[in-house]
Amino acid sequence: MDMSPAHLLSLGMFVFGMDTLAYDDLQRRVSWRHPISDRFGARPVAQYAGPGDETVTISGLLVPEIAGSFSTMDTLEDMGNAGGDYPLLDGQGRVLGYYRLVRFEETHRNIMAGGVPRQKAISIELERVD
């Protein structure tokens, strides 16, 4: 699948890119389950029980004067409010799994007249559901 170099990542139909929201960092956390059982007269024993939680955190700085648009924040918030599960694809088209939005944070920076920010620092947390 050929992707545009400006295409960084997509969540459902939302494309992270230079014209929407270019992120600085993507952090992925994966865990595995090892429940522990107590044994009489011996140390507890652990058993591998499969994959655990997997989360992705995307953070960056949105500066519409350079790239992106503040309206993309509304789109992402609407997706979170819908409560849907969305496929997450990297820039090469590889499916990373299905995720839901569980947290969205924004910080307004360099406030201009009228309370309008020149920049917004954002952080989006996704939780794997498949």
C-alpha cells in the first residue's frame, strides 16, 4: 500500500499528518499476564496466561501557523465521545490493532488577544480492544 510521506498514522478515518495533526511522540506499552498461585511449603508459582493490556500514547504540539488545524481536536473528541473502536494503522499501512480513545488532554500555550492559543500541546491515550 502506497502512503503519502505526510501520512504518519491513522485511527479509523482520522489521519495524523502534516495537514491535520503531526505528532512528536508515540509511546506503546504492552504487558503480559502471569497470575501467581500460593503453594503450601513452597514459593508461589506463576503461570503465563496470555497478553495483558496494550496502550498507545500519542503526544505532540499543534501549531496551526506551521501545520495542522485546531478543528482536528474537535474530530478526535467526537470520536472519543462516540465510544467506538477504531483500527490503528502506521504510515506503511500495517494494522497495529483496534483501539478506543480513553483519554484526551490539551494544553493551550502562547495565548494571544481574546484568549486564542498559538499552540496546543496534546496527548491522546488509546487502549487496545481486540
